[in-house]
Amino acid sequence: MACLSGIVGKLKGEFGFIAGNFAIMIASWLVLDFAGELPFTYYPLYIEALGGTAATIGLIGAVEAIARGIVQIPGGYLADKYGRKWLIASMTFVAAFARLFYIFAPTWEWILVGAFLVGITNIYGPALMAIVADSVPKEKRGMAFSLINLIASVSTTPAPLLAGVLYARMGLIPSMRLGYAIALGGFLVAALLRLRLKETVDKPAKFNIGEAVATVPFSLRESFGVWRLLPRAAFVFFVSNLFSSFAIGLFQPVITLYTINDLGIDPVAFSYIMTAMFVTMIVVAIPSGKLIDKIGRKKPLIIAGIASIVWVPLLVWGDFWRLILAMTLAGLLIVLFTSAGNTLFADLVPREHRGKANGALGFWSMLAMSGGQIAGGWLYDNVNHQLPFWGEAIMMVPSILLIVFFVKEPEKIED
């Protein structure tokens, strides 16, 4: 009994912070990530079936990324002034109904409209990151962001496998329409859960839509100026993030097309390959969080950057098993990069500026990613099918060097 009591006490010490807002966010992400990932597995093939090309896929991705970027800055300002909860819950409802364009799309242009609406609903992005940082102890932030990756991976892991089953039984277009219908339902469930969040902003202003619209120009100026209020390391991290966002954008539109069309991987086998990435994310999530809290944020970021270069030759010259290894590395770098990056940024930014800073970071990162997506799709269609992947490796080099030489972890961690 004493041994069992000790184990329970240790678990409470490690995971006792999973309560309240953070527990609600985890529950909603469990639903969202599975529902959202289900149609993502064959999304590029769906666009092709609706008359699109690699450049079209890049364009759609860029439109969504630009829409996301545009709303990040006012989203950060609104999150700090009017509070986190209302923005998160209301936009999750809107994001659900945006999936109708994907379900009923007769041509790829409908997907373009849906992607723009999905991007706009991400005005809640800064509020999401802010409410997580607000709701967990600062000494547990690394573990918290790693747990988010773990929960996302656990819920997402069956999605490619189910997508493969649906593809084999129903064919591409019917299975994709069903997948997006499931996504719509998942977003509605998550929105209902998020209505239970508790506000973390002290005395938020009463929301007024006219006043909110009128303050958008001010929020843009204030978010540009927020870097003057933050440590130099926060700005260097921001610049490094621009390089990595462009790099990720380069291969995003074409990785499925290259794997299936160029390497000749069977579409159902491709679902197994994608599952390897999510299984890796599950395995490394908790150890990564403990590592980040123990040794700091900088070293895991560097490891993630190196992994993002090593995986490229495995993918470019891939067969089934090399692609499994490539996706394993991808799972590792995603967990390390997102967990360590989010934790470092939260450590550097005071609570009163967190929404604006996350908004500015998101705005420019989305613009950089949109540029990468347009470039990657164009390069695939017009120059060389492998170039988007080698371009990603090249662009990650300055991102890593900035972290190595110019980012110093703070001596005082912000609450």
C-alpha cells in the first residue's frame, strides 16, 4: 500500500497540473486532432481529383496561411483586451461550419473558399497559446506543451489508418467527403467543450464589435512595436521561426504527391507511413517534455533543426522502410520544435504582452509559410520534383544557426 501511495503521489506531482482550463483544452484537442487529420491524409489527391495541380495545392495552402497570418495580430490584441474564452469558443463553432465547403466541393475553387474561412477562424490562435501558458505553472510548461503534442498524436494516430480503410472501401472522393463531415462534427463537439473554459484575463473589457473593428489598425501598430518591450532573444527566435516556417511550407503541398506519384508508394501503404510519424510523437512526447524542463529549451530546438535536415535524403530516395524512418524523424522534430519553441517563447514574454507577441509571431510565420507553399508547388510543377525538399534542408540552416549563436535562455522565467 505504501508503494502504491508513493506511486500515486509521484503521479500527482508530475501531472497534477492537468486540471481546469488545461484539462478542457486537452479534451477538445483529442477530438479536434483526430477529426481534422482524417481527411488530411489524402487531401492533395482530393484537390487533384477536383481538377487541381501541385501549384493549386500550394495556392490553397498559401491562401489559408495568409488568412491565418492576417488575423493573428488583431487576434492577439483581442485576446489580451477582451479575454481568451469567448474568442476560442466562438471561432471553434465557425471553423466547424467552414468544413461544409470541403464536404460539398464540386471543384477545387470551393476548397479555396473553405481554406480562406478556416484561416480566418484561426484568429483564436494567440488566445489558445496564451490560455495554456496562463493556466499551467511556469515550471511545468515544457511538460504541458509536450502533453499537447502527445494528446494530439494519440488522437491522430488512428486517423491515417481509418482514412486508408475508407479509401480502399469507398474510393477517394466519397471517403474524403465523409472525412470532412466527421471533421465538422468533431469541431462542434470541441466548441461545446470550450464553452466551459474559465477566463484568465483580469477584468477583460466587455466585447463591442464596433470598437473591436476600429482598434484593428491600432493592434497592428502595437504588435509591431511589441518587440521593443521583449528581450532580444524573443526577436531572434521570431526571425529563426520565419526561416523554418518558409522551409516547412516548401514541401507541405507536395509530400503526398511525391510519395505516391514519384516514389510509387501505394495510397493505403502511405497511410501506414503517416501513422509512423504519429506513433513516434506519442513515444517521445513525455520524455521530451521532461527533457525540456530539465536541460532547457535551446538544445532540443537545435536537435529538432538537425533532424529536419537529416530526414530529407531518406524521403527523396525513399522506399517504404526509408519513408518510415523519415516520418519517425519528422515525429521527433515536430514534438521537440513545437514544445521547446512554445515553451521558450512563453518563458520570454510577460503575460500582459503574450497575446500580442503570439499574434505577431503567428502573422509573420504564416506569411513566410504561404510564400514557401507557393514556391514549393511551383517548383514541383515547373522545375524539379525533389527541389522543394532540398530547399527545406537549405532554409533550416540559418534557422539553426540563429538559435545556436544568438538565443540565450532567460534567467528569470515569466509567469
